[in-house]
Amino acid sequence: MKSTMIHFSRTDIDKMDKIFRLNLINSCTGFKSANLLGTKSLNGVSNVAVFSSITHLGSNPPLIGFILRPTTVPRDTYRNIKDTGVFTVNHINSDIIEDAHHTSAKYPDEVSEFTKTDLQEEFLGDFSAPFVKDAKIRLGCTFLNEYEIKENDTLLLVSQVDHLYVADQEILQTDGWLKLQNADTVTINGLDGYAKTALIDRYPYARPKKE
Ligand SMILES: Cc1cc2nc3c(=O)[nH]c(=O)nc-3n(C[C@H](O)[C@H](O)[C@H](O)COP(=O)(O)O)c2cc1C
């Protein structure tokens, strides 16, 4: 049966205009997490950058992963993580979207994005990487390992969660579930679209239907 849906084959994708393909392929896998990664260089310069690839890897031990684009150009976040072993993950909320997006601009490594935006850094406990004060959910992480993705020269960085900060009990529910909507956490659509979310419902653990 012929579908009335718009269809792109791999041949079409390969022939596409670069920007059209970038937008299409970046949005076709669905909504992505919206986070700011905070790091500090060995020289003491803070860095903050937007990342949409942070994902859950496992809860026991608590592991996260994210994808780093090819390191053919200097990447401050990557270098700082490799040098210091630590970084923070800070949820982007609707009040800070513009500044959060701006952190993807290429500043020289001696320039902290905290000085080029209204985002404020905050140090918590003895953790040496900067947290983003404006974020209602924040993680302090330690780098564990990196895996080369040979197909496109990217890296998967695996890290453990050592600290987790949640702004209030409106967000943290009694069973441990974080109601992200109450933290005003946004989600990323493609490479440059930010969206608010509204919870529909939570559902019980799914079991096979009985005959
Ligand atoms: C919405 C958005 C999502 C991004 N996600 C990633 C990502 O997951 N991985 C990555 O390597 N770069 C990502 N970037 C690009 C980085 O933010 C950008 O390269 C930034 O300059 C890195 O900063 P750094 O050089 O200080 O590390 C993203 C950019 C935007 C605008």
C-alpha cells in the first residue's frame, strides 16, 4: 500500500542540503534532555556549555552518558573533564533558555561563559566543578571512561553520579520520582528548539495481559 506520509530514503538523505539534513536528523529521534555542563580548567577558568545528549545508563550504580562531538576542534568541556575528572549537569529551565543556548558559542578557553551570560556559578560542598545556580536539578559527576564511536568519530563518555541536588519537595516526590515539570525543566527539539513540558500521567509497572 502506498503511504501518504512524506518519505525520505537514505539516498534522499545523502543528497540533502546540509542544513536541512542537520535539522531533520537532529529532530527525528524525538525530544532530548536539556542540560548545561559545568567544568573548571586546571587554570581555574570555569566553563559552561549546553548538551542535549545526556542520558541515563543505569541506576545501580548511578551512571550517565553523553556524546561528545569530534574533538577535531578544541573542546573546553572535554579537556576540563579529562584534566579534573569532574563536571556538573544542570537542568535548563524556561527562564534561562536564551543564555543556555548562547553557551554553545565558541569562546576562547580563557573566557568563562558565566561572564558572557547572566548564568551564575555556584560551588557546593567540596566539589570543584561549578554548578549553575539557576538550575533546580543539579548533578555532580565523576568521569569513568570513554568509548570511541568509530562510525562518526564521536565519543561516549560514561560517568557516575556522586551528588544530586533538587530544589524542593514539589519536584522530589515521596517515591523518589522527580516531577520535572515542577522544576520547569525544558526539553530540546532538534538543535535549536526548546519546549516546555506538561505531564500527562504516570502509569503502573506494565505486566503482560492475562488471556
Ligand atoms: C541545543 C544544543 C545541544 C548540544 N548538544 C551537544 C552534545 O550533546 N554534544 C556535544 O559535543 N556538543 C553539543 N552541543 C555543542 C556544544 O554546546 C558546543 O560545542 C560548545 O561550544 C561546547 O563548549 P566547549 O568548547 O566549551 O566545551 C550542543 C549545542 C546546542 C546548541
